[in-house]
Amino acid sequence: MQLTTPKVNYDLIRLGGGLDQVTPTLSLPPGVVRRAANFECSITGGYTRIAGYERFDGRPSPSAANYNILVCTFTATVTVGQTVTGSISAATGKVIAVTVASVVVTRETGTFVVNDVLNNGSGTAATITAVQGVSADGLTDATYQNLAANDYRADITVVPGSGSVLGVAYYNGTLYAWRNNAGGTAAVMHKSTSAGWVAITLGKTMSFSNGTVLIPDGVTLTGQSSGATGVVARTVLEDGTYASSDAAGQLILSSSTGTFTVGENLRIGATTYAHAASVATQITLAAGGRYETTVANFGGGTANYKLYGASGVNKAFEFDGTTYVPIRTGMAVDTPLHICFHKQHLFLSFGASVQFSALGYPYQWTPLLGAGEIAMNAEITNLLVLPGDQSSGALGIYTRSDTSVLYGTSSATFSLSTFNSGTGAFPYTAQNMDQAYVLDDRGIMSLGTSLNFGNFVPAALTMNIPKFIEQHRGLSVGSTVNRDKGQYRVFFSDGSALYLTILNGQILGSMPMQFQHNINCAIDSEGTTGGTVQFFGSTNGYVYQMDLGTSFDGDFIPANMNLVYNSIKSPRILKRYRKAAVELSGDSYAEIQFGYDLGYRTTALTQAEDASYQNDLRSSYWDEMVWDNFVWDGSDISPSEIEVTGTAENMAIRVSSNSNLLQSFTVNNIIVHYTLRRGLR
């Protein structure tokens, strides 16, 4: 009798589709996940373990730190934390690790050379026999890189003050942050520098009237009767004209001496330019609020982009990197909450009222000059410039339960249309990418352009994750878009987030995240060298840069995904599972835990424990020689061969990772080896 070997079959699972909590298992592709955290849908396919985030204040980022391995013979003890100096090179470095035959340093100045005798501050301690550079072993390399990052991380501080970070803004390559002072009595604006956070002096404001000539920036103004002087940083025309000698507004003074008198002439030399309509008072910010900002250009040219913002507790403002200008709208309670730049108008929300400035003039808010007001039926939660209709611009105005669209380009043509009653947006969740995206009670909603009547069409995008939406929708605190990854991201106060990935208008899936630090506000912007930069302000006073590093600011990144049960299109046929191959891609050392549940995890079967698998996705070293400390001629994609045993009608695979050493990596596909057995009885 001739025995036949059972045929081995191969099932390719293409990972994709994101999280689905409700669709029946047999109706889903096998690459969809039932549970997940800290994996995102990649625009190139598969699921990517997200990059980390790290604290930021303008100093060198932890992930940019380098290390160097110095092979040594020791004559004395070298300890971690010491600074060593080479006798020949005069190079220095801070010790982050010591082995029996080497010293690992970071913060290197100069270049260590062979035969350098290292001085550790107490005397000579070792002689360098070789400068190795980086480690050839993936895990060792990741470990030393992490130690170097931790050393740099310790330099970076919280935004000075108390309480949560109230807002962040990225403008002209500098990050700005707002936080209450130590006593909680006022908010302070800070900027990031190479030395950390620096508080910004806001200057003084003084009203003027009867202006006849524009007062130039930078001049020194003198009060004719008081003798007080002030250096003018900005002249803000709010009403009237110089030609009619009735120009009125405010002067922003960068410095002053003495006390101006109300009604006195304001002179430059012997010429009167205006009258003082108030004394000069220090500009201050009330405590609390939530800062929302936009970058706008009202003057044309590349040099006239300025930062505009609103907080809900202070006047709106303009800032050019040096001069802070409070924008006075004339409202009795002049504390707008939301802000938007649209069609050369500055739009501000006051409760259920949206107001817009004069065309091209963010300081002027009188209807005689083209400013205006639009009343809504509920408090405004978001202002968002929409992709536009076929003939003119459009502005989305959201409340919690309604969506309206403002068409037109000025007060002469503005027309408000109630687009969708019953569907609105939570505050700070409106973003514009290929379409407009918001978070509503039913989940993430899109508002895309259409040739149909109304020019827009809505769509609900997360109907397959109702449990997540129900648990988190009341916790939303902000949102961003990452155009490099095609993602709309919404963040929640418990540190969680939801990333929705879109490619060419098609939804690839949504995946939940869980950070180790709570989020109070978040922003995205274009970096100085292109690409997206993302930051969030936390309740602990730190500002963090996202999509950077191997950890959650030094903490582990716990990531996992559980795929749906896969019956390989034969739900009533038993399969003997023999093996699996997991295709990983990346450019660093990677380590995953692989597990699986058989037969709906029935207790009648022995369920396997998760096993750990390592894969060095870095390029391989050429002869392990040091040549500018880089890696030579390797591959960034590789399969991990997985042991799988057991017989059942289906299998649900899970992949996890929990480390603060690993760069982002992608799980692309899983191939399962199996043999068909008999049908279920």
C-alpha cells in the first residue's frame, strides 16, 4: 500500500482594513483586526507599529543622539556618567555604558583616535585600541542608541509654570507654547530655543486717536506734555483714516519710560502724529483657556505670514515672532474661542456668533469697512476652510449638532447654507486633507466636494467601530492630519487616539492608539525642510513631538493587534497548521511576539503561548569595519519564520511588541502553511 503525503497549502493574509468591532467574522477579509493598539494602517499596505514621541523644548531631540564604541584596555575604573577626554585628540564624550573591553560615549566633541589615553576627570583610566563606531549587533545597537537618547532627554524641560499646556503653535520653524504661571494667575507665552523654553515679553498697548500720519514701526514717540517716551513696535489702525485726520487704533510699545497722559499730543520730534487716547498698559494674558492658532498672510509676499490666535479668555492676537498685537473687535466680552483665515478675512467665534474682519484688514471690525457677523443657532465648535465648490470659496461652520457652509468671498457675497441638521462636530476636531474630517457623535465624518447639488456630500467613516466611538467621543481634545501618512488623527483626554488612514480618497482603515501621557492640545504643521511635524501639549506641562523616536518619551510602546478568525474560506473543514511566515519591513532591529488562538479559542484544544522572534532589518555590515559609521549593502524587508502547531477549523493570529528600543516597523503579510483534514462532525 502506497502512502501519500498530505498536500501542504499556503494561505496569504494581506494585512489591512483596520479595526472592525461589529462585522461578522466570516464576512471579513482575514487581514482585518478585532483588537489593536499602537499599530496604524500604512498607505503602502500592512500595519505599522507607530513611531514614538519625545519631549521638546528646542534643544537637540533625544532620537538624534549618537553614540560611539571605544574599544579600550583599562588601567582604572570608568563609570557611567563620567566625561572622558582623549590625550591625543582632545576629544570628549560622556560615558553611557561600560563593558569589559569598551567604553560607549555620547555627546562626543572632536574625534577619538587609536592610542588616545582616556582621562575620566580623576586621572588616566584607559587606552583606546580601536574606534568601533556603532555596534554590528542589532539589539546592542538599539540599546546603546536608547541610552544616548535618555541622556539627551534629561536636558529637556516642561514649559515653565503650572497646570496643563494650554496650546501649541508652530510658526517660522519655532514652536510656541502657552501655560499658566507658577501661581496660576496668568498665562505666559513661551518659545522654543536651543537653550529651552523662553518666555516672550508681550509689550504694552496704548490707544490713539486723531491720527494724521502713520507712525512707523521702530520710532521713539514722545508725549508732548508728560515727556513719556515709547518705542513703537506696531501701529494698529482700527477705525478712520489718516487722510481725514480721524485715524484711531492702538500702538504696541516694545519699551517705554514715564507715564503718558490721556489727550496729549504724541510726537516724533516736533511733529504731532496723533493724540493719546489711553495710558500705556502692559499686555497680559488671563489664566486658562485653550489656544487655537492659524498662519495667515494679509499683506502679500512671502514675508507677511503671521500667527493669529484665539483662546476663549483673551482677545484674539497677531504675532510675527517679535511683536504681539491684541486684536480688538469691539465686543463687550472680547474673548473669541475659535479662529480661521478665509478669503482674506479673519473669522472669530463668540459663542453662537461668528464674526469676520474687513477684507484684507484683520484689525478692522466695523461694518462700515466690510466687517460683519453671522448668527448661528448654537455655540460654534469649529471653523474650517473647506476644499471649495466649483466657483468660489467655502467655510465650514460647525456646532455640536449642525453643519453649515458659508459661500462667497466677502460681505457682499457671503451666503450661509445649513448643510446638515443633526450632524455637527466636537470642538477642535475639524481638519482638512483631501476632504474635511470631523468627529461627531456617530464617529468620524467626512465632507467631500461633489458635483451634485449643494457641492458637498457627507459620509460616516467609522461605523464599524461603534464601541470605541461610544467610549471616547465625549473625551476628544484635539486633532491633526499627517499628510505624509495620509492620516486624520483625533486625540482624547485619556491619552488615546484614533488614526484614520486615507489613500487617494479611499479609506484604508482606522486604528486606535494609547499613549502613556495625557493630551490637552495637538497641532500639525509643515516642517522647515518639508514633511509634517506634529506636537501635542500634555497635562503634565511637557510638549511632545510625535512620530519620532523609539519610545513614549522613554517609556515602552505597548503595541498589539489581534486578527479576525480566519477559516481560509472553509469554515467547516479542519486544518492542520504547520508553520507561518511573517513579512516585516523597516530599517532597524525589530522584535515581535507571535501568538494564535485555535478554534475560537476553545478549551478543548491546547492553546499555544506567545513566542518572541527577532529580526535585524538594518543593512548588514561590510566586514564589520567602521567607515563613516554607516551600514553597507543590506535589505530592509525580511520574513520571520514562525512555529505553528495544532488542528482546528480556524485560527486568529495576534502580533505584539512591547519595547522602548524599537524603531517603527511594518507587518506586511502573513503566510500560513496548513494541510486540509476532514470536515467538522
